Amino acid sequence: MKTLLSNCNVIDVKNGCGILQKKDLYISDGKIQKITDHGTREIGFDAIDCTGKYVLPGLINMHVHLFGTGKPSKALGGGKAQKRLVAFINTKLGRFVLSKMVEKSAKQMLLSGVTTVRSVGDLCYSDISLKKKIQKNKGGARGLRLLVSGPAVTAPGGHGDGTFAISAQEPEELKKIVRNIVDEGADLIKICVTGGVMDAKKRGEPGEVKMTAEQVKAVCDEAHRLNKKVAAHVQSKNGVRIAALNGVDTIEHGATFDEESLAEIKNRSGAMILTYSPALPNALLSHEVTKLNELCMYNSKVVMEQMTLGAAQLEREGVKVGLGTDSSCPLCTQYNTWLELVYYCAQTGASSAQAIKKATLTNAEILGIDEITGSVEEGKSADLLIVNDNPLSDLKTLKNPFVVIAQGRVLKNPRPKRIRPVEEQLEKLAEVMQK
Ligand SMILES: [Zn+2]
């Protein structure tokens, strides 16, 4: 497929998100072949008139679970409903339903302008199977660049144990789990060092430490030996310390850092991935909407504040901070990545330009794929999001893309399927945040 994006405004994320006006973009073989001033015309290209439109790199979502929709559900909170669901997923029919579900989620991501997704904990290797399908150029998520972790790894009783995580006590057993996951085709290893908001027991302590230093080190050593990076779910300062001092590459969600942890993560060229999308709605909306109890809501607020403080510490030291959504969590849909940018600006005082750069080039740098994607440049993969208005003046235009292009595959008039009751709540919240 050969495509010409004619007469567009290009957002140059490499240079302060400056706007290059009246450009023509020639796309073939999945790549941006040429960017010229508007007016040239080569034959054989299917032209899309982009007069007045803005072209930016496709968004990169660093923290995704593909198994859910983001609709609040009791099954996410544990208990009997969750047990029944897990039992179902382990049947043949359940696996089939799961594979469809995961593919649908990935498609929603694409339709919402996300062209690269890093999955960090999915059930039954369903994310890895989907990646293999996409690599064969099959199914509704064709074109999506997917980096996959397979199931997460934790200690018995850790976050996600029995659902999206596999657990073991002994370091040698943990290493064996890592080898198996890598054998299945994982690009990275995800671990859960601390508990989360949904399984916290104490008010003010969402990130109770669940893995020992020895366990974390065993996983990281084995993953690094196999050339894989380790992403760790961490939601407390103690958890950050154990993760940072024992080899973790990216701290997911995050909290504040002590001096030694900060130095370690900096030395390792590590990063932290902010995920405001679950924390913020769950802290600020009523429990009738979130279906969470008071403890969860209080702890969501703690997470939100701690991750903001941690990110500020890292950025002062020049350590990279990326953005993800934690989609599948309550109120974290597969199609609202743009809201993470809005929340990030509201919580940190960053500009729209800084948020866009983070969700594209910075995320690509953290993944080590910035030579391939993350900016609109000749020679890079044609991973593009085209919107109707200038996103630097209003991020809301990202919500309804004009066209999405993923590795050259053109999706015209992309319309993700929105979950209406969730949308109504998030809309209100976004309005408050943008004031
Ligand atoms: Zn997560």
C-alpha cells in the first residue's frame, strides 16, 4: 500500500513539538519514505487530503493489560466472582473468548491512535499469541507494534497471583518461570514487587512489599542473562528500593525514591512509567461509579500523589519518565490513552507539547525502539496519528482521530467502541482536569 498524506501540519516531537506546515508525506513499504514541501506529486500513491490536519507520531502506551475492557466489575476485586472467571478462562471455550477479547482490546488501541503497545501481564500467554498473529499480518489488530510480557511473575500471594501472574517462592523456581516465559516468546519480564490498590489491607499503604530482594534479584539476573528487561509493579517507597537495588529496569506506577535507589536507576538508564489513568478516576470519582471501597479510593489517592513526587525526583536527575494507562483496570478503557496525557498535564503542570513528546518519542526511547518509531521522520515506520485540530492547543482532539496509520496500514475514520456509562464519568473528569 502506497499512501500520500497531502498538505499536512507535522508535529516535530524531536524539536520542541514545532509545527512543520504544508508538508507532503510519502508512505510505502510501511515506512515514511519522504517528507517534502506540499505540491509535489508522485504517481502510484493513494492521496489523503490533510489540509488543516495535524500529523503526529502514533501514541505509545507503555503499560497495558489486554484482558479487560475497563468497565468496573466485581471480578477485578477478587473473591468468588474472580475465581469463577479464572476457572472459565482455563476451559477451551474460555481461552477462545480470551483470545477474542485480547484482540479486540488491541484493535481499540489502534483505532484510538495508539500504534505501539507494551503489555505487562496478561492471562495464559494471550498477548504473546496475539503478537504472533499480528506478525503473520492477520486479524483486526494488524499493524499494531506489540511488545509482550506474557504473564507477570511474583511471590506467592503477590499482586496478580492466580490471575495474570505466576508465582514461586524459591529463587531457582522463579528463574525457571522466567526461562519458560522467554521461551514462549516474551519481549520483557514483568514482576509484581508490591501489592496494589485493589489488594491493599492498610489505609495509606497500597504498595505492601510482596517480593524479597533475593527473589527480585533472581528474576532480574535471569531476565538480563536472556537479554530481556524487567518491568516492575511498584507502589511504595520500600518497593522502589527493593526494585531499584536489585536490577529492575522500569518502575511501573512508582513512588518516591531514596538517594541510593535514585542513583541506581540512573546508573542503569532505567525509567519510571506513570499510570494516572486508574489512580486518578478511582481516587476522585464516587464509589457508586468506581465500585471500589473507601480504602481503595483512599489508597488510589496515595498512589497518585506518590507517583507524581517520584517522577519529579527522576526528572530533576535526568532519568526518563514515560506514560502508560494500565488499561483493564476499572475505568481504564483500551481507547482512552489520550486521557493519560491530560491527567499528566494536570498533575505535573507539564504542557501539551511535553505530554505528546512523552507519549511518543520518550516512550520509544525507554523501549529502545526510537530508531524505528516515536517521531515523524523519513526512514521511520509509518506509525502515525492524524487529528483534526492542533493538539498543542487542545489535547482533546486526540480523542477522535481523523486517520490512524500503523506500520503503513491505513485506518480511515477510526471509531473505537466506547463504553457509554464509563465515558460519561471520564468526560466530566477530563473537563475538570483541563481547567
Ligand atoms: Zn498494571
